[in-house]
Amino acid sequence: MANWYSADLHFGHHRIIDFCKRPFASTAEMNAALIANFQGYVAHDDDLWILGDFAFGRADDTAQFESWFHSLPGRKHLIIGNHDDEAVISLPWASTEYMAEIQDGDHSLVLCHYPMITWNGARRGALQLFGHVHDQWAGSRNSINVGVDQWNFRPIQIEEIAKRAARMPVNKHWADVEHGNEFP
């Protein structure tokens, strides 16, 4: 069993292709590529954490949402994002929360759709995982964007996240919010 992380899939959202310069000719192509990529990594007994914005569409299109949902492998958890309406939230997720604190091996993680400047455990090395900003910001040393636009349209595991985090600069606002504390 493993944990996988992702965000901002935006199933069914045609305009996201242009907004984020995604390399797909249509939403059908994007949806199929996302599903194939996730099926290629996530096993049936893995936990898949979607950090918001699972799908975009009409709330009455629940059959399509269910199809996308059931096409993804693993036990699926939703960290609710700004585009996750009741039709998305009511899917049979293993859990739905606005924020979660979990342990993945030796790593303490705070999961939220939005990037944060500080969070519980930040001074003790907890990583914050987020989405929402798509291709605009990869993150900083302790706050990493796990969105599909940052990771070649696939889910990722903590080892890759931690490796990228170690190469990132310290958030320039760290001293503003954690006064008197050196970066861990």
C-alpha cells in the first residue's frame, strides 16, 4: 500500500487546456490521458489523495463525474477545492475534508487545496502539499505544488515530493510568519 498525491485534474474543463497550456487537443484527450496516467501508477489498494478541483462541469452531470471517479484506481480521498461542488463532494470518497494532517512514512504532511505560508508542524519539518495555482508556482522548500500541471499529468509519491522540496528555495516570507525561527 502506498500514498499518491495530485491536484487540479479538472476533468471535463475545456478552458483549462488553454489556461494552463496543457498539451491536449480536447477534454476527451485530456481526460483519457489523466485516467491512463493514474492507472499506470496507482494500485488498487493504494491511497490516492486529490487535493482539490477533481472535475469541472454542471452539477447535474453526476453520471460523468461518477465515470471519471470510478476510472481512477485506489482508495480516493478528496481535499475540497474551489471547483468541487456538491456533485463532486458527494462521490463515494474514502474521506472528504478541507484540510488534512497525515503521516506518510517519516514525513508529516499537511494537505490543503491552497498554498499556505505556515501550518501546523511547519517549524518541525512538516511539508505542506497543495494545488490550486496550476503552472504558476511550483512551491518552496517546505510547501510543494502536487498538481498535475507540475508533474507531467500524473500522481506522485512522497519520495519525489521530498526530493523536489530539497532543491526548492526557502519561502521568502518564512521569517515574516515564523519570527525568530530559523528554517528547519
